Amino acid sequence: MSVLAGVRAAIIDLDGTMLDTIPDFHVAINGMRAELGLGPITREQIALMVGKGSENLIRSVLALDWDAARIEAAFASAMDAYQRHYLSINGNHSALYPDVLEGLAALKAQGLRLACVTNKPIAFTTPLLKLKGLDGFFEVVYGGDSLPRKKPDPLPLQTVCADFGLQPAQVVAIGDSSNDAQAARAAGCPVLTVPYGYNHGESVHDIDSDGIVSTLLEAASLIRSHTHH
């Protein structure tokens, strides 16, 4: 019996799964660093830091130059600068990964209900989904600050299951990192991973998932092959 056989809904991550947002992070973070009198950092450095929410990201960025006490002292103003820069360019430099729109359309066509769960703050998430033409696919969207806890905690995934009135075994999570897989495992959801995102510098093959899919379109056909009777 395949773990995907009973799937009725999908929870899809945003950064690194649907959109390559590293170029947006790069512009916003270096804008913040310039305000703080720090030099620019590379996209490669930033790619290792994203995925665990804004607070973690900004602390990691500042830790390249400053000790813990200095980070704490400057954290509020750094976060304010980062959010200001990010909102001003949100989506301008980011791009959809291949077959994302086609994959979402295929999942919908199969009758699956869709939710987007990301650790990106909801104030960044909502306009970004709209700008990229993704907002119409999702019944439910949760950002990293929408609920008391974020991925890898299972709470956001459990909340979607409750919203949809489905058991976790009926809701597949699709993401690019160990954060997504850990949240899914803890919630009791099957999980598929894409190999092209930002997994904190670790190989996607080291993630405990139920399969690697090259695109969301491949995820849709895999789910259809297991659920089609």
C-alpha cells in the first residue's frame, strides 16, 4: 500500500520549492547590512541560512560579523531595516521554478485541495503569491508568524489538516528542506521533496522523505498514479 494512496490534499512550501527567492533575500539583506555599516555578502552564503524564518536568518547574517551581545543590541533595528528593504523589492528578483504553475494546475485538476505553508512572514508571503500568480491555487496560506510555532514544528501542517477536515495520512507535504520533512513526519503526513531548493547546505538525499520529485508537475503525476482507481 503506497503512502500516497489516500492523498486528498497537498501542503506546498514556498521558498526553494515554488520560487527561487534567494535573489530577493540577497538585495534585502545587503540593503540592511549597508545601513548597519557592514559589507555585502554573497547569494551562496544566504542560501545556507534561509528556511528557518526571518529571525533566524537575520541572526545568522549578523553572526558573520558580530558577537551575540552586539547582535542582541542591534537586532530590532536590523530586523526593521531588513523588513523595509524586503517589502520594497518583494518578488522583483525572484523567479518561479520550472513547471510550478503546471504542477499546481495538475494537482487542482486531480481534485486535490491545496495549502501553502511557509516560514516566510505572512506580510511577505501574501503579496509574493499574488505577484507571481500563485494566490488563486491555495485555499489556505500560513506564514511563519501566522501560528504560534513554525516548521519544523508540526503545528502548521496539523492546522491545515484540521482546516481541510482530513487525516494527516491524506495530506502530502511537498518541500525542499529537512524543515518540511521533519514537520511532515511529526504531523504524520507523507512528504515529497524537490532537489533544487535550499536545504541548509545539506544534500536532499539525506532527507527522510517518501520520494524526490524533480518538479511539482512530477509530484502531481506521481500522486495521480497512486490515487487513481
